[in-house]
Amino acid sequence: MRTPKTTGAGPKALIALAVVLLGPLVACGPGDDGDGRGGSGTPPPPPTATGTLEQLAARAGCVPELRAGAQELRQGRCATADGTYVLVTFATDRGLREWINAANDYGGTYLVGRRWVASGGEKTITALRARLGGDLEHGADHGTGTAVPSPGEGHEGHRG
């Protein structure tokens, strides 16, 4: 008796599906919780904060020193026990992305949330992430060994 041929997915399609579904799990490796920290036991960041510049700064434990205020963006400098950083809020997602794209040329570490970004030293930004959540982004590494311009420098006049 002949078995009818099925018209379902072939073996190659099933393998491809398995790679897509299991790839991220395998890529993490043992002991890694998928956040790029190697399973150090550090708790995951909280959900990404939202709000005005003042609300975000309060949640981070600082009173911002306002540096720029416009319809498109608001910027303030914050100093905490963890370090100094610049916090910028945007009126639009596009404004945020344009600012990040321009800032990436300067290098540095950025903590990015919904219509806000914090810029500062990597240790400071990592500590801030524990309070505000968000995604870490790193600007271009020029490998010059020289200091990166102050966070937000050259961005006061950016409109986006």
C-alpha cells in the first residue's frame, strides 16, 4: 500500500523555523539571561519610564538644571551620587531618533526610552537604567583615546 504524499512543510522549512525560534536561546549560552551581562545575577531593568523631563528626573533622583527648552525638545543636566548626565525629552519619536543619529557620531553611551534619552558615562547610564528602564545604545567608537565631548554638547540647538 502506498502512503499519500503530504503537502505540509518540508524538512528544510522545519529546520529554518527551529533556527528562528531557538536561535536566540542558543545564542545566549548557559548562564546568560539574554541581556548581554552574562548572567551576572543583576536584576533586569524596570519597565521603561515615561513622562516629562521633571517627572523622569524625579524618578531618577535629581532636580534637573534646565539647559534647553523648546517645543521640540527639553534638556536638563542632572547630578546624582552615580554621576552627571544629560536628560533630554522630545515632542516626537522622530525628534528622538534624529537626535540619537546625530549624537552617535560623538560616541558615548545613551539610555533611550519613549521620547527621552539620557547621555553620560557608561557607569552612570547603567546605574540610571535601574531606575528608568530603557535601552542602552552606544555611539560610534572612534578609538582615539581622547575624551568624548560633554553629553549634549552641540545638541542644544538641534531641532528635530
